[in-house]
Amino acid sequence: MSLSDVRGHTLRISVRAHVGVFVREVDLSVPAVSAISEMLPEITELCGAPQITRPWRASTAAGQGIDMAVPLHATGLTHGSVIILSPAEPVDAPILRDSAEALVVHSRGSGAAGALTGAAAVGSILVVVLLLPFIGVPYALAAGAGTALLVLIWFRRRTLLAPVITLLAAASAATFVLGGSAPVPGVEWAWVVLAATGTTVATLTLLSALGAVGSRFLAATATAALLVSVCCLGFAVPAGSATPTPVSVVAALGVVAGLVAISATPSLATTLAGLEVPRLPTAGQDLSIADGNQPDVDVRARCAGLLADGMALGTAAVMVPSLLAFSWVGGLGPQLLALATAGATVLHAARYRPTVPAYSLAVTAFAGMAGAVLAAATQPTTATVLIAAATVIALTTAVGWAGRVSTVEPTTAVWWERMEIASIVAALPLAAWVGGLFALVRGLG
């Protein structure tokens, strides 16, 4: 196209002015040799666009920028093209800093913001040390817990004081039951642990009423305390030549209680958070029964997530040492129980999307696999060593094959779920074996 043809050529375009909520579009026939900047006053006047403090920016409908100082025939626009006029985005001016200013700007952190709370926590512990020679261990621990509680109520410093109060109160109850003497292995230990866990739950209830603990910490500590209380039933098993050590009995009960807690965590968390299942009308019911909904469902769902996180952490805190404890005794029974627990928890963890429960279950599964190897190392036999070797190979090569297993067909996923159920079912009689229930029944006969 010659220059004379270009000068006599016009383009029929659509110009759309977009400023905030203001949107208006006009169809224009403009000279192809003119630039948008030359026609901008007339275009904005025809569109009735408001006055703006920033320069205008021209772009295509797809968002590609158009040079407003270039003639239209050089921009690649054709008949029917759409031009968007909008205020240009402000560009931040470059900030020039010297080395000292750059170090200050890129220094992250809030300093020792929690040092005062830490000082109160350390002071409460030092109260115990100061009063210990005068009033004895139980009362000194109770005085330290009371001091921390008073500081929490008076100054509302809650970051570190809630765990300090809980630990000091539980230790005070345990030492009070001890009475200054070491308990005889057996039922006496159960009363010590029950006193500590009961005091922990009572303290957490008080701190929760004061708003000093969050849902996650409350759920984690309460779950761990309740599971430890269940483990205390193992101290009631009479010791004998045919029964295992008390450590195996208590640890086996911890694993069983943990598996039950894992299965009950989702439903229990939603129930405690107050989430309601949507109601569907049955035959003959009014359809309006399905219209009701909870206005604060998002808040309750967030609370349910925190409770589930805490329950998963508390369960893992009990199951991991329990798995390692009875595995240390060694033998085929503890090894099979550790593997069954690992299989149940690792398959359960693969279905979780929240981070905290998934990692808690994964750590529990790793502890079960480690327990299987530990049991073989403590009492090596041909069977236990072969099982431990297979466990080590599967664990170390999991990086290569786990990704393929996670993307299986739905029919294969059903078999994984059946394996999980089989692992849970197998863990119960294995726990009875390791815990000495079979030997106890045999001894009664």
C-alpha cells in the first residue's frame, strides 16, 4: 500500500473506555495515519469518560499493549478491532539503597518479642526451685503452677505460660501420689500416670475457659492424656512367667487406642466443632427441612480442622514411643504388630490432604517400620531378619515407586483400602498377643 493510499484509508474500530465501574464503548471511523494520542481528547469526549489523574493506556481486547504514539496502520489493527482505554498502572520508582540500608531492609523477624513471656515462664519454674527445700516437691510444683496461672490471668501473657502451667500441675499431682518414694512396678505406676493425666485434662479445661489455649494445642494434649490413661490399664495385668513385660503390655494398649483414635478423629472433630450434616427430606416430609444452613459454617469448619490437627498430633505422640517400646523387647509378635500398624497408618496418610494429620500418620508409619527392624535386631531369627530386610528395601526405595502407586485406577484403590482394613483387623489380635492376653487366658486354664 502506497503512502497516498494509507493517507486516504480509514479504519472502522471500536473503542471501549474502562475506568473503575465506568464502561462505555463507541464505534469510530478514524484515519489510519493518525495515532491514538492525537485523537485521544476527541475519543474520550465521545465516550463521556471521566477525568483521571493517570495517563491513559491503550490495549487490545486480549490485553496486549498498543503504542499510542504510532500511527494506527503500523500497529497491526484491522477493521473491527477493539481498543481498550484504561488508566495506566502506576510504576514504582526504583529504590536505591546502599549496603547498610539493604541489610536493614532485608533483616527479618520481630526480635525478642516473646522474651517477657519467657521471663514469666522461667520465673515460675524458679519459684519451684526456691520453695523446694522448704515445702517439698509436690507443693513447690503446685506453687509454680499457681504463679504462672496468676501471671496469665493478670497480664494476659499466654504464649508460653499455658504449657508451663500444664506441665507443673501434672508433675505436682504425680509427685503427690508418689509420696516421696519410688512406686513398685505394677498398679502403683497406673495411679501416678492417671493422676498426672487427670490433672492435665482439668488444667486444660480451666485454661480453655480463660481463652489461654488454642483448639489445636487443647486437642493434642487432651488426646495424648486420654490415650495414656488407657495405657495405664496395662499395669493391672498380673506379672508372671508366661506374660510379657509390663512395657509391652502398656505399649500394645497404646497402639490399639491410637488406631481407634485415628478412625474416630474425623467424625469426632466435626461433632465437637458443631458441624451439622445437611438434612434431606424423606418421603412425606416437608421440603423446607433442607433449606436450613449454618451461618457460621466456615468458622466451624476451620475449628474442626484445628481439632483434627491436634488429635492427630496427640495420637502420634503416644503411638510413636509405644511402637518403639514393645519393638525393643524383640520377637516375631512385636515385629508383625509394628508392620500392621505401619500398613494401617501409611495407607490412611495417603488419603489425607491437610498437612498436619498427613505428616503425623506418616511419622507413625515410619516408627512402625523402624520398630519392625528394631525387633529383628533385638532378637534376630531367620524370619525376623528377612522381614526386616524387606522393610528396609521398601522404605529406602519408596521415593521411586510411591508416586506410581498413588496414581492407580479406582479398582486398584479399592484393594488398597481393603489392605488398610486388613492391617487394622490384624493389629488387634497381634496387640493381644504382644500384650499377653493370650498368655493370661492360657494361665487361667
